[in-house]
Amino acid sequence: MPKPWKQSRESSRAIDTPESIAESKIFGAELSGNAPSIDLHGLDTDAGVHDLDIFLHSAFMRGEDVIKVIHGRGTGKMREAVHAFLSKQNIVETFRDGRSAAEISGVTYVVLRKRE
């Protein structure tokens, strides 16, 4: 039977999975507030997704790791459209809602794949 100290030491090791790396990137962007962002307030869903498409591909070409999409809370239609669009993009590694009190349901963070 392993000694307790050894067992707890082994179980506390961080595992660098793609999910944990992506989450670290988003967390860093949330803390720094320096992620390039686009604000889609006031746009209908078609215009918002169009502008996001241009912004997303531009950020990818610049080699950005994370972008911030501000879609607002409202009815949730823009958020749904943004998430549907992002889920179909092969340059997107993952995305999730902001978790700070000010951002819940109104902001989506996007981790971009690396250019090859």
C-alpha cells in the first residue's frame, strides 16, 4: 500500500490536457483583460455573425491565442448564433462563457488553434 504522502503527491500533479491548456489561456485572458475583443451590441444576428467571422479570421491570421466576443445578455439570440457559428469553425479550439459576475451570459471567450 502506498504511503499517504506519496499518494497525495501523485494525485496533485497537474495533467496538461488540451482542455486544461485551453482553460489556462482563457483564465489568463480573463485576468489580464488584454484579449482582443469585438462588441456585437446593437447588431442583428446575421450582421453580428458576419462581423465575428471577419474578426475571428483576422485574429487567427495574427496568431492570437484567445479572443473575447461581447454579445450581451438580452434575449440570448446573439449568444446562440455566436455559439452555433463558433462550433462550426475549424480554427476554433474551444469556447466558453465568461465567468465573472459582469460577463456571465454576455461574453464568450474563444481559444484559437495555432496556424501551421
